[in-house]
Amino acid sequence: MSTASWIQPPCRYSPDRRGGGFAKPSFSSARQFPGGVSSSSCSCGYSEILNFDFGNGSSRSWNHQGLRVQAMSATAQRKFSLSKGDADEKVEPDHLLVLVHGILASPSDWLYVEAEMKRRLGRRFLIYASSSNTFTKTFGGIDGAGKRLAEEVRQVIQKSNSLKKISFLAHSLGGLFARHAVAVLYSAAASDGAAVSNSGNSHLPRGLLAGLEPINFITLATPHLGVRGRKQLPFLLGVPILERLAAPLAPFVVGRTGSQLFLTDGKADKPPLLLRMASDCEDLKFLSSLGSFRSRIVYANVSYDHMVGWRTSSIRRETELFKPPRRSLDGYKHVVDVEYCPPVSSDGAHFPPEAAKAKEAAQSSPSPQNTLEYHEIVEDEMIRGLQTLGWKKVDVSFHSTFWPYLAHNNIHVKSERLYKAGAGVVAHVADSIKQQETSTFITASL
């Protein structure tokens, strides 16, 4: 297997599945989407080595190539292995990895992931499964759950003096809890003014979360854009009348969280919570806190997820969806595509007057036309805000499994006995975290 140099030119590499090496670098590459929309990918330097786009294709054909990237030299690998000190029983963890479960769930959802992360990442990591928002507590609102999670994380940090870094791994609704929590924990860097080194967002200050350095923010099947809209809540089967009824009924079923997911929370002249979370507000810096992480990764099921649609979990517009590959990446079963999306310059998310007018109409006299207009405006604004940050988007497909409709729980192996099909996804997550840890160590050693 070829070893990629740490000093990379500003281009994209496609690992060659067939020959075990790297294909020639392409300095201009783009994926063509239905409707003529294209999306280019670019990786710049050793600190973004995992942000290469491993897929290249079109809506008609895919010549998908994939191979696990070995992103450090043999010398650097030996140095990092020695530095970890896993053989030393007295080593104390310096990196907190917080696991955040989703709706109507509990820390037991993470038993498999917790064991795998401990085995793969070593003693330098403190793996902590959050327990502050179990079961029906998830109904009380995303903001309330985020505040409880933030307080829980503070308490964990206070009990360990050795912690220096922090990462989040969240499933489903837990990803929104985590996004709110990091904004609560965030404090901007006032002294050094260091820029975010791995996001391409030099205009954002590099801050801290409860005094720790933010490293990875990873979500699995999280409805970042809410669940309103066509096939955003897949178990409704895209039936228009069911999708129209879901929004007004959601608060009666899942409480305040339901209205926030369907973007109907708050007064008509105020933006919904998820739109606020795609920008920096006076009280909470949602975007800057996300931008402080060295790496942001979203894992999304391309199909068979009955709870969360592909578009909302991968932060894409309808026109940006593509025909996914059917072959898995080498070594990571059911992971079919990895794409690095660099930051898109814009003035961020807003709540324009037409959105307020459409929201009022959707709340007072909901009709297909009113709700569609409101949702389209708000969704586009959320995407505009979130795309000012760089993201790595990992697409997952369980189409070849015996029962693919378990995709939502497969993606994080909720139960090893029932959902072991997602083991390859968990391995990919662990290797992504490990690679970022290696990159951080190499950077500090230079």
C-alpha cells in the first residue's frame, strides 16, 4: 500500500482500489448532480488528509474507487505509537470523546461503539456515554437537552484534570443536542487569535469548549435540517397527506422537540430554533462553536432509514443528491462514498421577511402551498449557514443487508446482536478519529 506524503499539493487524490496505490492527482474535479449542479472537492495539506473525496462519478455512471488511506509516514507512525503510551498502565486520558444518543434512547445504545472505541483508540481517550437526556427527556426540546448535555460535560471535565481535548460522536437527534451543547460550552479565543486550522474558515476564531480544544464533531443520521419536507421523515413514505398531518401532530407525540424538528416553534416573526442554530446569535455562537472543531463529519444513510432522510442528514439540497455507489469502500463495509465539501462563502443564514410571512401562514392556515413555501425558504437558509463551514460527508448504504430497513440503528450498532451490520461504519468512525489525533500530534511536533 502506498503511503501518502504529509505535504500535499492543493488537489484531490482518488485512492485506486484495483492497484493498491494512488491514482494521479486531479487538480480540477467535480461531481455532476441531476439538474446540472456540480460540487467540487479539494483537500489542502496534511492536516486535512482524511478530507479527500474518495468518490467520483455522475448520475449515469460511477467509477467509484476506494482504499483505506495510510496518511502518515512510517517514522511519524512510530513516533505517534510511542507517544500514546498505551503500554504504560499509569497513562491518563487527555481526550474526552462524548457519545450522545438520540430520541427515546439511553447510554446502552453505545455499548458496542464504546467497546470498539476503547479498543481502537487506546487509553489516551476517555469514552463517555451521555445519560442526561434519556428516553422521554428527549421530548422537552433541543435547547433544553443541549443545556443539560453541556452541564453534564462540564461535570465530567471537572472530575479529570488530565483532559486537554474534546470530541463529540452523536446519533440521530443527539446530533442536534450536541450542536446546541457545544454552543453553550464555547468560549472564543481572545488571546492568540488562532484560526481554525482544518476547516478552511480563517475568519472564525479558534475557541475552546469548557477549556478543552475541540477536535472532532461527528454525527450519524442526524436531521440537521429538521424533518419537514418530502421524504425527510421516511416512514411517512412520502405520502403528501401524511406529511401534512405530521407537523401539527408532532408536538402532541414528541412534545416541544417535535415542533422544533418541523420548524414550527416560536412566534411567527421569530426564526425557528434550527435556523438560529445555523448562525451566530447574540446569546449563543452556534456557527463559531462548530467552526472551532478541527474536523466535522456527517454520516448519512442514502436509503432505508425510516427516521431520517438522506438530504437532511447529509446537509444537501435536493439538487445535490446523486446516485450513490453500490460498492463499499475497501475495509469499511456499507460505507459507499466520502466527499469533502470545502466552505462556501456567503453571508450566512437569515430569517428574511418573506420567511416570517410564510411561517405565519403555515402556522395559522396550514396548506400544502403555505408549508412548502415556508420550508423551502428556511431549509435553504439553514444550508447557506452550515455550508460556510467545511464538512466531510460520508454516505452509507445497507441495501445489501438481509433487512436493510434497520439502517437507522445499524449505523451505530445500537445492539450488537441485531445491528452488527454497521460494524464497518463504526470502524470508519474510529479510524477517522484516530487519524485526526495523529494529525494533531504531528502538527504539535513540528
